[in-house]
Amino acid sequence: MMKSIKVRTTLKNGSVTVRMFVRHPMHVGGPRKNGDSYAPHFIQEISCQLNGEIVMQGHWGPGIAENPYLSFIVDNAKVGDALAFRWSDNQGGTDVFETKL
Amino acid sequence: MKFSMLDKASNIVAISPRLARRTLLAMASSVIVTPLLWAAGVSVSRPSEAFKDKSIEDVMRTLFGDANIPLSDVIQITMTDLAENGAVVPIKIQTKFKDVSAISIIAVENPIPLIAKFSLGKVTSGFIATRIKLAKTGDVVAVVETTEGIFQARKKIEVTTGGCGVSDR
């Protein structure tokens, strides 16, 4: 599977701003214009670990826009800290991404 | 009097080996348990029921019980007043509250009002920016859970084209 998570981090004064881009259709499910329907397909859970500790955990419905973007700020971060990201969707799909500050 | 106190003291000393073993055991178990908890950080189970609710009142009741959630100026929702495309609406929620444990985003007019619930760790600031879908014009509610209590902020967004309608795909 192609890498679906892209992450940009900005470390400043001991706090890191994480900007996260995920490639995912985020389908609500429902009727198509031609009459048939399509199944919901969306990320249910997304999380970020800093040095193995979960610092952000998001439970999503299909109300998050397609190809989700998420930004948050983690304090107490320093160069060399390990960041791990993970998402899982309602159809069993999942992806992880790991990086270092 | 003095003598009896001494006596009591010696009593305590007498049972202390057992006590010491107990406290040692208790200490040992706490030492084992704490790093595990710490390593886990935040881990909250999915509020599945709240995602099934069809109205904002139900979502609020499922997530926060019957508590009356006060409006707060300290929570800032930064987003456009007029969303031309409801399928992608950037939203930024900021709060100066310390120790924010969770931020929930709810769109009143969406078929599934609860958009997302973010649980934040102790080292995570009260800040979330993302992009959401809006079905039609209505309030967007941000609910922030802190150690001081639960607070909310609302903002009315005009939506020109809804983002949850019939798909072209």
C-alpha cells in the first residue's frame, strides 16, 4: 500500500506543531447520482505517539473532509523525540508512519 | 500516659515486619503499574453511540450526560463565516485552558452531528486544526473538556453547497 500519511513538524521553544496529511477517501456512504449506492469508508481512529506515549487520539466520524488534514501542538518535545502516527478505518484499513524530530 | 504511648509504639514495631512486607508489595505493584499507565498515555474507547445520534441534543447527552455546558469566551473557533464548499471547511479550535483532556467538534445540521472527538494528552496543547464537512447552514459547536469543567463555543456558518449530499463519484 502506498504511504498515506505525510507529516510536517515545526519545533519551536520546546513545543512541536504537528501538521498531518492523510490520503483517504472519507466516504459518508449513500446514493450515487446514477442510482446505486456506495459504502461508507472513513477513518475511525487516528492517534499520535510521542516516545511511545499516546498524546493525541481522535475518534472520527465521516464528517471529516476527504484527504484529512490535522494539526495539533505537543509541548515538552525536543530534537530526537520519536513520533508515531497511526490510523484505522471502518473497513479494516490501517497505516502507520514513524518519524523523529 | 507516656508509658502507654511507648507501649503502643513498640506494638507497631512488633507488627512492622508484616506491614513492611505489605507496603513493599504494594509499592512494588504500584511501581509496575505506573509505567504501564504512563506508556499508554491517553486511550479512550470510541464513543460509538454518540456517532449514531441524529441530533445535537442526543449527542450532548450521550457524551456529557445532562450537564449544562456553559459557553466560554476562552474557546476560539476560527473558521470562515461563509463556506462556499461544504465538503471541505477548515476549522481551528484554540483554547487557553490548561490541561485540556478532550475537544469535540459537532455540526448541528449534519446528518451525523458528531464530527470528531479528540482526546489530548497532558503535554498536548488545547489546539486542533482540521477540515470538516458541513451539510447546510448551521452552528458548529466545539466542546472542550478540562480539569476545570466542560465548556463550549458556537459559531454559525453559512454553507452555499452542502458537503454530505449525493455523490458524483
